[in-house]
Amino acid sequence: MKDHKKYELISSHTGRRSFATNLYLVCKSPHYVMNLTGHQTEENFKRYICVDQREMAEVVRKYINLDYNGEGDENFERFVRALRQDTQTIDQQQEEISQLQKEVQSTKQMAAISEMQRQDAETEVEEQKEAWGMGLSLGDYEDLKRQGDAIAAAIDQQSEE
């Protein structure tokens, strides 16, 4: 078996994965870490990080301060507060994005309805012009058109038989 130097066995991806895992162990906010790593779903993110039960127990112990020793805890607490605030901000932004997406969908639906109404109005104008060209009122023209459609349907039905 060939001996390898440690740097030959790891890649930048190993560093990225370690960073994501260690930050998650400190802040316990998958959304915050996912924002930094670019993961789209929490499911993929949790498969990506490497957390065993011993590490998770250590995080829980530190998180609830069972081992308070006064060293660096103020900085840790400040860091956790900042991460929690960032997480709340991210959650609010995600809610705003969701609301905007709903508004965009609604706007698209309204635009589609407006377009259909515009097309209907154009069709009605064209029919009015056609009716006047034939010396008919729009009502008489529509009656004539319905009769023509009924005759065409009867002819189609006869040709199918």
C-alpha cells in the first residue's frame, strides 16, 4: 500500500463539506448554512454534511450550556444570536418571495384574462364590420352565423354516416 501525504487525500470539496458540517454544528440553522453552500433542499443538505451522534451530543451539551466554564461563551452566544437573527431574516425573505411569487402568478392570470377579453372585443368588432358590410345588424349576423354553423355540423354528421 502506497503512503500518501494528507494533502494528497483531500480536495477543496472536502474543505467545503467540513466547513458546512462545522458551521451547522455551531449554529444549528440549516437555512443559514444552506444559504452559504447553495443547497436548495434541506434533505440534500443533511445528506451532504457529516454529523455523527457523538458530535451532535457535543453540540447539544454546548448549546444548552451544561458545561459552562466562562471562557469564550459570550462570543459564542453573540454568534448564535447573530445566526438566529440571520435565520429569521432568511425565513422572512423566503416568505416575502413566496408572496411575490403568488402576486406574479395572479398578475399573469389577470394579464391572460385581459388578453382574452381584448381578443373577444377584436372579434366582436370584426363581426360588426362584417355584419354592416352585409347590411345586417349584429344580432341578425350572429343568427345567420349560428344557422350556418348548424348546417355545417349537419353536413359533417351526414358525411360521417
